[in-house]
Amino acid sequence: MGNLFYLIGPPGSGKRTVGLELSRQTGAMLMDNHIINDPVFAAFGADGGVLPPEIWTFTRRVREVVLAAVVAAPAELSHIFTNYLADLPGEAEAIDRFAALARQRGAGFVPVYLTCPAEELLRRMPLPERRARLKLNDPAALQAVLDKNGVLPVPEGMLSLDTSQLTPEQAAQAIARHAGLAV
């Protein structure tokens, strides 16, 4: 039986970076949100700034196909998904949808919340790798997103890791241990 890891956190919290290390340590397939979103972002000419609202209609369609493929994948495979969830009505339901996906696969569900102080998130925005991956890379735009949408509070009982205090390797090891995996 595989696991479905769900890394949640604000932009710049290290979801992809920790996900890459978790993949390296566990063999899980990383399906970070930019694998799903980037083809659509590129089609719209996104450059890491604020995105037009209609873009999400297209990314949802891509996500549906990817999730269907994950359901059809061999049961022993593990997957890592990443996501930013705002503090808005309905956002927390994404956690339930991924928990249901894990149940459908017969996989363990390992939700993890990655936190990071706002000043560190802002510092990370202009890093070159963010621009190369079509990620939000303007500190002012991030501040506007956080001011408008906030960040979903850490759900009770969910593993929470502060990525400003841990290396990606340490964070991935903590997640693997939490899932009962020896790494």
C-alpha cells in the first residue's frame, strides 16, 4: 500500500523543495501543483505575477485528469501533492478531497502543513528558481494575496513543520517518520 502525502502551505513555504526531498527519500511521485498548473500558466503567458481568475477553470480540468491517473496508478505507488489553501470558505474541503482520493486508492493519507514566517516568505519570492518555475515571485504580489486571501489555519491534529527552522532533508525525514516509514 502506498501513501498520499499532501503538503499544504503558503507560496514560498517550500512545498516543492520539501516534496522533492521527500520523493528522493521515499520514492513517492511528486505531483506538485506546478506540474499541474504550469502548462496552463504558460499558455496564458504567466510570468510569476498575479493570475487572471479564468485561469483556474483550465487548471481544474488538468487537475481532474491527473487525479484520475493517480487513481488508476498501481496501488503500491505513493504520491506527493502540494497546495496553497487560502483562509476562504470551501478551501479546507481540498483536504477532504485528497483524503477521499487516498481512501479510493487504499493508500495512507499524510497531510502536512508547512509554515514559514511572513518575512521569510517575502524574502524567498525573488529567488531565481521561483521565476523559472512560473511561481509567484513578487513580494508585493505575495503580500497582496496574503492580505486578501490569508492562509488556511493549521487544522487540528495535522503535522505542522516550520520550514524556516528545518532543512528540506530534515522536513522530509520528519514527514516520513510521521507516516511510519524508515528512511
